[in-house]
Amino acid sequence: MKDTRRAILSWSLYDWANSAFATTVMSGFFPVFFKAYWSSDASVQVSTFYLGTANSIAAILVAAMAPILGAIADKGSAKKRFLGFFAFLGAIMTGALWLVNAGQWQMAVLFYIVGTIGFSGGNIFYDSLLPSVASEKKVDFVSSLGFSLGYIGGGLLFLVNVLMYLKPEIFGIPDGATGIRLSFISVGIWWAVFSLPILIFVKEPEKEKSLPIFKAVSAGWKQLRSTFKEIRHLKVVATFLLAYWFYIDGVDTIIKMAVDYGTSLGFPASSLIVALLLVQFVAFPAALIYHKFAQKIGVKMAIQVAISAYALITIFGVLMQTPLHFYILAVFIGLFQGGIQALSRSYYTRLIPESKSAEFFGFYNMLGKFAAVIGPFMIGLVTVLTGSNRIGMLSILILFLLGIVLLRRVDEEEGKKIALEYLDEKL
């Protein structure tokens, strides 16, 4: 049954669970520790290239897997099983970063890539469960609630992790470096524990012809080819996915590379960490407030406003000179980050058939993660070629411009009509 409180809260808590990885690891300590500890022998520009390449490799692997996994899950009613597998894979790999010693950047990259696959792979099946948890009337609110809880949950654990780094004596930890390494273990435990509610209390969507897991794999491969054809016919879905491909790349790149960028500009690690905390605690209420804003001006228009804001944030980021500027930038990112992510996800549910949600969310996540191949690598490459981190950051502005131009061409009502007509033909 949709719209039940227990199912909605249990579903939303997975955002609370895995956002610890996005905050403490992906955005926070991994970039800082990577530069200062694991790749300390490399120059600032080269370590940026290493980190950008690591993010891009992870994105390529997830992008290749996403549509296949989505098709398999739809055939086999295995969304929760896949979610559990990827969640615990990510949690274990995150905890394993404790084992990586100074100078071992290759091992750090390996664990980080596999952990990112766990994070991104789990999100495919988490997102695909949204239509079975919330009706169209509540889908925007539930999607926003998930991101909102993710920001506060990830922010709370990150606050504790920051104290472990800055004030290790409070926890009986010998030094800040050990505090960071222990924080990776804490994220793995947090992720695993808070993944349990969605696995226990959210029901697997029922299918009339569910297949055993191994047969579902074979059927999923066959379905993948037909899905490409379907999306090509569903032109509104295809246009939205292309727009999403570009603008979410810019968002993800800022999330993954902002701390590295600030470090390259010479800002102290403590200032960068404070800025990340600002993002989390501003984004918590902002994600829900932005949902209200979208109700007044429309979801599509609200996404366009957020894309425009990110374009301005990019320009401001290129011009900033002091840690204070970084704090201001963090506040503005917090105002729009949750909104653009939550509304993109819920807007997409309006354009796709619910019966194929995992399959279509597989493509949604594929394009989102495949786009993340471009941004981090582009920043790293342009930075190395020009010798300027600022020019490298400026290069992602084009992604927001392309995204907003394409999004303006998406017609939600036409999309629903075409989808219904096409599915009627199939039936």
C-alpha cells in the first residue's frame, strides 16, 4: 500500500544511511586525506588528476551496470535484494579504507571506486522503489523528505567525524589522522545499520510473472535491448534524460571536487570542513522548503531555477579568494542541492511507466553517473593542461547551460500521453 507512514519513513531512512558516504567520504575526508596522506608525494595538480580519474572510473563502471541491473530487478522482483547487496558492499569497502597506509594511493582509489559502486548501485534500486512507496500526489514530498533526512543524517555523523579529526583527545584518539581513518569505519557501520528499515519494512513491488534470480539475469539482458528502443520512441523521456545528463553532472562534480578545489587554492582543511557542514545543515530544511517553492511555480520551473543558481555558483567559485567566500558558496549550494536532486527524481517518475520503474531508473542513474565521467575528468585534465585550478572549475559551466536549454524542451503532459499510447500498443 502506498503513502503509509512506516513505508515512507523506512524508505527515506536509506538516504539517512548512505548520505554518510556522500558527506564524510566522497565530499569530505577522502579528498582531504587523499592529498595530504595517500598521495602526499604528488603535486597539487597531479593529485587532482588522480582523484578526478578515480571518480570517472567509478562512474563508467556504474553507468555500464545501471541499465542491466534495472532490467534484471524488474524481471525478478529483486529490487530489495540488489539494494541490500550494494549497500553492504559499499559499507564494507568504506570501512576497509582504515587499512590503507600513507602513500598507498592506488589501494585507496581501489576501495573508493568499489565503495562508490556500492553507493551508486544501491541508489538505482532505492530510487526505483519510490513509485511503489508514494503516490503521484505525494511523490515530490517523499523524494524531498529522503534528501532532507539524508542531509541531516549525513551532517550529524560528519559533525562527529570532524570532531574526531579536530579534537581527537575527546574520543581518546591519538591524532587527527587516526580520527579520519576511524571515521571511515563509522560510516560503514552507520550505512549498514540504517539500511535495515528499508529492507525490512518496505514491500517488494509485486509482479504477476516474477522470475527466479538467475532466469531474471537472462531476461534482463534481453529486456535491455528493447528498453533502448522504447526510450528512443518515448522522446520526452529521452529529452529529459539528456538534459539531466548534463546538469546533474555539474552538480555531482561540484559535490565531489569542491574540497579538492578549495585545498588547491590554499584554504585550510578546517575551513573546508566547516563549509561542508554548512552545506549539510542548510540543505536539510532547504530541501523541504524548495518542495513548497516548486508547488507554487511548478516542478520543471523550480529545476530550471536551481540549474541557473548552480551556473552562478560556478562563476562565483572561480572568482573566490578567501575561506569566507567558500562559506558563502557553501550556503548557496545548500539552498539548491537538495531541491535539484529531489525534484529531478520525482519529476522523472511522472514521465515513465511505474511497471518499469527499475528499468527506467537504471537509465536515469546510468546517465547521471555517466555524466559524472565528464565533469571530474574534465576539471582534472583542464587543470593539468592550463596549470590553473580556476580554469578547470570554470569548464563545467557549459554543462549547466546545455542542461537548462534541453530541459526547456520537455513537456510533461505530452510525455505522459506518449508513454500511455506506446504502452497501450505494447499491450
